[in-house]
Amino acid sequence: MGQLQRFDIADCMCLRELIFTEEIKVEEEERKDVICFPQLNSLRIGNLPNLIFFCSGNYNIEFPLLKELEIEGCPRLKAFISQTSNQSGMQALFNEKVVVPSLETMTIFQLSNVKMIFQNDLPSDSFQNLRKLSVSGCESLKILFPASIVKHLLQLEDLSIIKCGVEEIVSEGEGVEEQPMRFEFPKVSSLVVEDLKQLKCPYKGQHTILWPMLKTLRTNCSALLMIMALEDVRLMQERKGNGEAAMLIEEIIPNLEQLRLRDLVGDVDQFPPNLFPHIKVLKGHHGGSPFIFFFLRRFYNLKSLEFDSFDFEHVVPCKGDVGTPSPIKNLQLTSSKNLKHIWKKDSELGHILSNLRTLTIKNCDDLINLGASSVSFQNLTTLEVSCCKMMTNLVTPLVFEKMVQLITMRVSDCTKITEIVANEGDYHQTIVVRNLKCLQLSNLESLTSFCPGSYTFNFLCLEEVVVEGCPKLKIFSEGVLNTPQLQQVKLNSFVKKGCWAGDLNTTLQLLNIKKVGCHGLGALTISDTFPELIEIWKKCPRAVLKLTYLGKIKFYKCSSLKCIFTSSMLLSLKLLWRIEVKECNTMEQVIREDEEEATVHEFTFPKLSSVEIEACSNLTNFYLGSRALEFPNLSDIAIAGCPKMTAFSSLISRKSDKVVGEQGVEDNTTTLFCNK
């Protein structure tokens, strides 16, 4: 296997070892105690329930170029190489017989029989290039690092420990308990310490652990107290005051910018003031501490705040001199409970809304609307709301008008919402929306209108509207609607071209064609039964034709139409193969040439094969125009009950508007078909 570069082995249920040393044969000049994989750079071992060792016997295994190592789902694995236990009685996954000097990424998952990963006193070059270490689901693991190896992890950047039985991050070495120890992870920028229920301390003896480059930390409150030595900070506050305590925090985590905390419950006063002066992003996951907003006021440079699965039922508002809220720019609320309004009187969330640029709300089932303050969202530029089951409307007209910086609004998957802007009967003034450019409404099954009131809306910059999965939405607004920059409405955000019928209200009515007029792909029925569709057809027929690739079109009892198509519209009917016209008593022609249309030699119906016309009492011609019309595939024509029909196709002279013959002389014959 001297040329092997990648080795993946998985789902071998009976495998106990990967290398059977009894069968190894070596030449005289080779080292008999070494197994080498000289070119291997990736090794993955997965779901081997009976694997005990990678190799047994008195061998050294060398992986000089190995960069990626992943071991998962091996519950019986004890060690990479079989070995005798150390003084503590625990075997380590890696001992001095495994050589991986180039290893950069190591992932260990669900090794329930492993108690130690690294043996004490490993050679200094064993894991010198390790950059990312992820350990999770190892219930028997007691210690992550021996003290002797920490000083060699100079390249480690990403460290993750999740759901393990770890009691100590760094184990206590011989004799070191008599003097304070100082550990440093000089390049670690991301640290996850989560769901370690057995964690007692980072290190048993007196110590300081420094994280000079740490920028992102994910943990829970109890682990945070230990990792950041906050108990030492508290004692220092009592002995020497806040100044030196702040200096200690600054030394331990000087560059921390993002903090995600799980299980925010109970008294958060255990965290000292001036806790994280550089934190910009705080994510609270689970919990429901009544004093959460007291805690937030200790983050002076906070820019983004996220609450995930947080219970707001017993939150206590801040009173007295407890500091000024941070000027938070981004707020995200996900799966929050007992939150009915984002803003209300004396609401702590209300205090931070005035500086918000981005507000994202997801799966907040108790939320009814954003609230009624007219000044809360004055700096908001992006608003996204999704999956809020109890929401019936989003904002009041006054609040919406005061969102003067709003550029993007997206609302989706709120099953009960019937309107975006609520109807307040005593509010009649014009609502000017100055900066909104993008509006997306998706999967709102109860939405009937953007606003049901008779307000005048001026959307000065609106240029993109997406309406998808809103079956009851037939009109945008009852009042006057001005959208000077809008030229289309899209059916989803992935398409480049949308539909347009002259104005937003008419276009939304047009989008209902699929519900009332379309019977399968490419078929359209227009009838007095659907008066809204008739009006759209009369106003902007080309928009209807662009909405679907028409193969079949039927006009039935259309009492107000004198003509169906103009000759220029035929360019949009290249796939049309059947036309039906029945009981349209006012119709005079099916196709009529407009005087304004540019002169071309001829028009063609390339696919039309069937025409059926029945009971149209005023119909005189199928086509009336000055140019020839070709039907290369027309094979079936059925005409009945059309007493005034004199010719299937008639040519007219534009000078006199009279029917003429081939030589331009007035033709009063009654031939139904001619060579035109």
C-alpha cells in the first residue's frame, strides 16, 4: 500500500482489527517493528461496532503525510494500537507508537469505550500541526489533554468538545499541584464546550488558561464560569477591586467577539460586570432567565443579538441605574415562547428596537404582531418574518409608515396572517414608503391583501415583488396604489422574469388565472364566469399570454369582446394548437389587425391544427387584416351557428378599410376561403 493516499472503511460489522500483524512479512533490510503508510493523507474509519484496535502487536505505525483523520461509530475501540495501561489504569487512543507529524484535522465521534485520547509524554512532534480537533459523543472520556501535550498544540485553531464524560480539560501532571500552572492555546479562534455534564474544572490545580486569539465561543453558563476562570475573577474583585479583575479577563480572552450561551436560566448575576468588553455577537440558546436583560446591559459593544428557544414569560424589566442598552443593530428571534409583541410598553425588547437595522423572526408561535410604537423601527432596513402560527397581521399603518429606512421585507409560512398592514378605520392619510425595494410574500395561505383598508400607498422605490403560494391574495390594496419603479411580479425569487399587467392590483388578479382559468399546463378558458379575467384580458392580453405556454385556448360566453387577438399577439402563440370560440354574441373577428402595427409581409400560426367556432351571431371573419395569414398545420375547422360569417379570412385596404381582392379592387364576393 505504498501508494495509497485515501483510506475509507465503514460498515463492516464483524471487523475487530484493520491490520493483522500475524500475516505481515518483511524483507531482511526493512524495520520489522514499523508499519508505514508513506503516501496516505486521509483516513476515515466509520461504523465498525466490533473494532477493538487498528493494529495489535508490538508495532509502530507511521503516517508521515496524514492530514485528515476521522474515527466514528466504533463503540468497542480502546486504542489505535494495543498497549498496556498507564499508571492511572487507562489506555489512551494514541500513544508513542502512532506517528502522525502532519495531522491537521481530527474528528472523533461516538467512541464510547475511549477514556483518554492522548497519552502522557508523547513526542513533541506527534500532533504539532494539528489545527482542528472535534470530539463528541464519547461518554467514557475523562480527560481531553494531558498537561504535557498542551504546550505542543501551537497550531490548533478550532477546538470542539460536545456531549462527553470529560471531567477535566487538562489533566493534572506529576508534582505540578504545588505551583500555579499557566496554559496557553495561542491560535485557537473557535471553541465549543457543550453538554459536558461531568465537567468539574478545566484543571485541578492552580492555573490560568489563556485564549489570546479566541473569537468565537459556544458553551453553557456553568462551563463558561470555569473556562474563563470567572470564580477567580470574583475573588479578585473582592480582594483587589474591579480594575485588576478586568485586567485578568482582558488577559484570558482579549479578542472574544462572538459568544453563544445555552441554558440561560436562574440568576445571571454570577457573571461580573465588564464581562466581555469586545463581544459583538451574543446568541442565547434555550432557557428563560428572568434577569436576561440585566445580563445584556453588561455587553457594551454588542451589535447582534439572537434568542433561540428562549422563554420570555417571566422576564423582569430593568429598573434604576443598571446601565444603557447596547446599540444593537441585528436582532434574531427563533422559536421564542410567550412573546406576543416585539414592542409594548415597558418592554425590554422595545428599548433596543430603535437602533435595529435587521430584524429576523422565525417560529415564534405566540407572536401576534410587531407592536404599535411609531418610533421603534425607524432605522430598520431588513425585516424577515417566517413560521409564526398565531400572527394575523404584521404592523399597523402608522408603524409601517415610520419604517423610513426599510429596504427589504420578507414574510413567509405564517398560516393565519390575513394582512401585512392592519386596517385601522381612523387612519386615512397617504402612506409614503420611501425606500422599500424588495417585498416577498411566500406560503401565506390566509393572506387576502397587503392592506385591506382604503389607504393610498406610494411605494417610491419598490422594484421587486415576489408572490408565491398565496392562494387567497387577489388584490394588493383597496386604495390608490402608486409603484412607479415596479415592472413585474415574480412567482418565486429564482426566476429572472415575472408577470406584469400594467399595475400591481391587476397583476395579482392575473396571477389567479391558474386557479380560475387554467386547466392543466398550456390550457386556458376565458368566460363571463370569470369577470376579473375578462377585464384583465381586455386591459392587457399580452400579460395573460406570457403567463403560460398556451397550447389550447377557449372563449365561452364572452359578452363584451368584439375581437380576441390582434395580429401582433400571434408572436406569443407559437405553441397554440387549438382555438375554441362558443356563444360569444358580440364577437366580430377572432383576429383583427391593428392600424398601429408595423407592416410585415405575413403572419403565421405555426402549430394551429384545430379551430372550432359555434353560435357566434355577429362573427363576420376569423381574420380581418391587410396582410396574409398562414396556417401550415391547420387540419380541422368546425363552424356552426355564425349567420353573418362571409369569409374565414378577409383582406382590407388600409386606405379605404374595405374588403378587397387580390388586385386591390373592392371584392364583394362571399367566398368563405381564399388563397390568403
